[in-house]
Amino acid sequence: MINITHKSNTLRTAIAIANVVVSKAETIQALKEGTVPKGNVFEVARVAGLFAAKRTSDMIPDCHPLPVEFTEIRYLMHDMSICIEVEIHTIYKTGVEVEAMHAASVVALTMYDMLKPIDKGVSIEKIHLKEKTGGKSQKKYKLSSDISAAVIVCSDSISAGKKEDRAGKGIIEKLKNFNVDVSEYEIIPDEVDEIQKLILKHCHNNISLIIITGGTGLSPRDCTPEAVIPLIDRRIPGIEETIRNYGQQRTPYAMLSRSVVGIKGNSLIMALPGSTSGALESMDAVFPSILHVFDVIKAFRHD
């Protein structure tokens, strides 16, 4: 199965369609009157579909087990066919389109099995996904304007040439995926004055996004929050909480991080962990949704 551990839970929905086509008008009449010898076709097929939705990962090897939190099976009768519509919801890391199509298929097969004694010409047609929401289909974010970024690496050892920077470079690669232009990349020691000097410079130059990696831990030299907080006009606790919650699901040590996020003027400032995994997981936690901040800033600028 594909690794989905880096993904966040979101509301995901899917609707799938299947059509059962009969060869005799009498078959439709028997369905309407409830006189099919094998019993109530609609109810038996509905129950089979509910079981199928929950057991999809047992049947399809690459499907992840997931919580099916809502399933509805609907029928639409036509002159010589029955349209089956299956809607499924979950709050999880991956979508439910296969679950919806699997359930629609089993509903159709159950109806076929129950109708074949009275109609040898029954067929199943056009099993397909009608729509889906959540995941990548909703996370494609189109920037309303160009966003410039500066990435600052705060580390005594990296600035002294004793270690190689990987967190900052990883952040730059992730920003490229969202078409954010990184115009500045700097490595400095853990010094409050130097951190504040760079932040003020980038804000003055109207850099949209300033990301600092490093110095958010608990060692005596970790001073990034102390440098950033006095400069921020308004903190954004929800982003900070999301970053820590995402990290906490992956390592208990995430609770020790002192990540800070806030706005100064028209610039968004993010102080992230210095470890490569901590920095990149923090990016995964909030991007691309965090880019909506710039639409909000732009709207206030125009008011």
C-alpha cells in the first residue's frame, strides 16, 4: 500500500453510480410491488452494499482500512433500469471513491442475483464515480498573487560550517511545489539580534513569507521564539496548534517544540523546528491551506 502517514485527516466524500438493466417490463413491476420470489430486493441489496462499503480493504489489496462514517444507498427507477447511487463519507487521510464503487457494484450484483430467476436478461452497466471531494482535489490552491519567501536557518553549528543544512533546503523544495518563489536563503547563528535584523529587513522589503528553521527547542541557545514574538503584530495560534498536533501524532517529543506563527505587517512569519523531519512535517501540516492567509491580508489591504 502507498504510504499515507504524512497526510492529514480531512472530510472526504464520494458518490458512485451503477445501473441494473432488465429485459422485461414485468421485472420492474415485480420490484415495485415487492413480489420478487427471493424477497425485498432493495432492502437486501442495501444491506449487502453497507457490508461491502466497510469491507472494501479486504477485497481490494491496495485500499487502506478506513473509518466509513456515513453510507447512503439510493435507488432511481426508470422504465427498464434501476440506477443505484452510493454516497460515502469519512474523515481520514485517503478518499472513499473505491469504497463507493465497490458498494455500488455489490448492490448491483445482489440485485442481479435476486432478479435472475424471473429475468434471464438482467445486466449491470456503467459502474463509475460520479463525484468526490476532499484530498488533492480540494487542496489545489491557486495563489491570487505572487508570493515571495525568505528561508532563514538558525544554527550555530551550521553557520560555523560544522554541519550541513538539510531542513532549510527541504523547506525550499516544498515551497517550490506550491509555486512560492524563494528569493532569500540565509544561515545565521542562534542570536536574537541577528534573527530580528533579518526579519525586519525582509518585512521592509515586502517579503510575503518568512520561514525560520531552528532555535525552537529548549536548549540555552534556542532563542528563535524570543526573537520572533516581540516583532509579531498578531499571532495565529491555530496554525501553531496544527503544527504541534501533527508532530505529536508522529513523535511524543513534538510537545517540546516552541513553534511560533504570526503576522507582521503584510508578512507571515513562521518559526519551525530545526530538525529536518520536524521542519518538513510542520510544512506538511499546514500547506497549502496556510496560503489562504495571503488572500486575507490582500483583502484587508484593499478595504
